[in-house]
Amino acid sequence: MTRRNDTVTYNEWIQTLQGETAAESEIILPDYCPGILKLVQTNATVLLRSQSVRGDRAYVEGAVEFCVVYLSDTAEGLQCVTHQVPFSQTVQIRNEADTSQIRVHAKISYANARALSPQKLYVKATVETITNVFAPSTVTLLDEETAEKVEKKTESATLSDIINVSQKTLKMSDEIEITSAPVSKIMRYETRFRTTDKKIINNKMIVKADMSLKITYISTDGHLYNQTAEFPISQVMEIGEADEQTICSISYSVCDCHFNIKENADKSAVDCDLEINICAQCFQNEQIDIITDAFSTKHHTECNNKPICLQKVFCLDQNADFKENIRLDGCTGISDIAVVPSIMSVGYDADQKCVLCQGAFDCSIIYTDTESDLLCMQKSVPFQISIDTGCVPSSVKNGAELHMSNLSYTFDSGTLTLKIETELSGFLIVGTELNAVTEITFSEDDERAQSPIILCYAGCGESVWDIAKKYGASPEKIMQRNGLQESCLSESRMLFITR
């Protein structure tokens, strides 16, 4: 943040752009895949691979990874096929490339597949993107020279300056040992990251985290199994002019993933090649004094006020547990459950006096019915999380992320009970609006009458500032002359006004 006479320049979140694009393709099943008899489930995952700014355009590129689960008449149990479809999107932003930085979030809002033949599929998904634009912004305040000439009423506020948005891709390869049944196909994978350490040294940040990778796979006999592996990761991030007071929010996302199944006489294993995008968003909180009112003891003045909104960052790190019931009439057994949390809105709730984070769990349940057929139910379950920011904001900008840390369930008498454990991370930027004095006009030919002393009767609850402004006197001198400790009178009394 820089202050030059009457302006303060800092980086802020200036714009949020929402977009939508489609990813669609035909898939021809490889020769080793059995033919399609019936589709059971379609999963789609967004893989963001690049995001950049050139001129007044933001460019986003990635892929949608489809996994279609199906039944075949030539093989027992569940089968699946995976396929990646590229997508790209361009949006216009307000600022030029030399000053703007972006952070993109993406999610799948719709995914479907249909069989064109036993060996051919058509898949389609809709990708929703949210692009946050960070760029320099200027706040106009009263210039320092004029401020020295007047009595002023100030209010201290916190201003969050966005120092840097840094992104880096980490490539890693490892082997996952399979302890259950042999693997035929990987149906899906889930990742969870937990930052264990971050240290800032010479404008760089060393980030260390533990990654949990859970794969759900189809065995050679067509049944579903899970296998979890833990991996440590570390990366060095360029974060610009930062110090120990810098607030850093770290987020992780998988931008590519490939599995290679290995079988031998001794063990079953899966080679995993991952590309992980690590994003560090760095903020500096600074205190700034805003002049909300002013007057001169010598001349009549007229103040020009302008509403300004200052942004303050709140980093999030809290756990939230949920218990949800879903009716599954006719269900005789659960084969698989996938739950994906999605945050839809964040805003201040005046009734509950807190910020509410609202969204939904997208649940996909594969189960067996009374006819022994495999079916899939898709259900969206709403949720909300309360966040205490300790203030009443005029606006809230959402940089929150919700990740599932654990999922367990019970099934009894047609009711599926989900126990969902989540972690809320990321940040919020809350705006506080103040009415700031930006300019003062002095009436040089209209000097205030200068009486040496004035005696006035002030009522209980009156402000010393209002009294001083009325008589053109110094608030500090009024408090000193009358032995006042508080700026608001606790009782009615006579006051001596001296200029």
C-alpha cells in the first residue's frame, strides 16, 4: 500500500466474472472394454490446467475427465471407461495485463452420457467458472496539508492489501500398494490436502503439506473397493514483497492425474502420476485512519464527504460436521457413495448476526434394488455454515473452499444416513463502508467570532465533538478544561468552552 498526499493505492479484489462453457465428445470404447448394456453412473471432474491474463482478456484452459460406469452383457459386475475432453474459456476484464492477477475456480453443474451403440458413448458436461480479478485500486482521502489545518474526527479501519497471487504446478509420481482385491479399472479418485508448514524467506514461501489420495476401483470380479495412500508434498512459491506479518491462504487442486495398473505374482499396485496446482494468495493487513468529519476553529468550513469501502481479509480454518438422511425405498444394499461439496453463496445474515456460507452436497449413490438391479440416485443436499467475523460488513466476497475430510454411512429400513466431515478453508474479504472527508472548502472572508470563553449547558449523551464543532473550539481543549475522561457525556452539566 502506498500513500501519496491525498490518495492511497493498494491491490484489491475488484471484479468477479462468472462464465459457462460446454465440454462434449464421443467416446469409442477400447477393444479390451466389454460392450455397454446399461449405463449406471456418469461422473465428471474439472481439471484446470492454465489461467492467464493477456491485455484485457483472461484465458482459462483445462479438461473435463469423464468416468462412465456401466453394466455389460459379456462381463459380470460393474465396468467403467474414462475419457478427458478439453475446454477453454475467454472473459473480458477491466484492467490491463501489467496490473491484473486472476484466480479461477471451476465446477461441474451438469454431466450426462448416453450410449450410441454397445461400443460408443456420447458425453457432455457444463463447466461453470468463477474468475476473481485482483488489481490496483485508489482511495481518495483528505490531503495531509489540509488535514493539518483543521480539527478532525477519525475512525481507524483495516485495509487488506493483496500482495501477490502466486501459482505453481507440482509434478509427482508414486506407487500405491493394493491391499484388497486386484484392480481392473479405476472408477474415481479423491484428494485431500492438509498444510503442515509454511515459512517465508527472502520473498519466497516454503509450503509443506500432507496429501491423502483415495481411489475407488472396480476389481476383476466387478465389485467396488477403496484404497487410500498418504504422500508428503513440498514446494517453493514466489510471493513478492512479503514478511512474517503477511497472511497467506494456500489452496491445492489436481490439474491432471493418470493411473497405470500393475499386476504380478507378489502384489497388485497402481502407479500414479499427478500434477497438482498450488496457489498462494498473500495479503497484508494495514491500519488506516479515515477522517469522517472536520472543521476549523478560525473559519467556517464545508466538508465534501464520499462513501468508501475498505476490504479486510479473514482467513478460514474450521471444521464442520453434518448428518443427513436420504430415503432409498426399495434399496437392498449400497454399492458406492460419492459426495462432492459445492459452495454456492456467502453473505451476511442480519438475523443470525454472522456470515453464512451456503451450498450443497451433490450425492451420487449406487445401490441394489429388490430386483437385484444396480441403480444410481443423484441427490443434492443443502448445507450452511456460520462464520463469525466480529463485524457487520457492507459486502462479503467469497474465497472459501469446502473439502470433505471423511464420509461414513449407515443404512436402516430404507433410510441412508450420511455422516459428512468437512474442512472450511480459504478466505473471506469483508467490506466496511465509511463516509470519508475528501475535500474541505474554507470561507476565508467569514471568520468565526472569537469569544475568549463560552459557558454552555450540555445534555447527557451529547458528544464533545458535536459541541466543539458547534462553537468552533478544540475538542481536546474542552475535555482538558472540564476534566472529561470520555468523549460522550454521561450526565448533563455546564461546560466551559475555550478556543
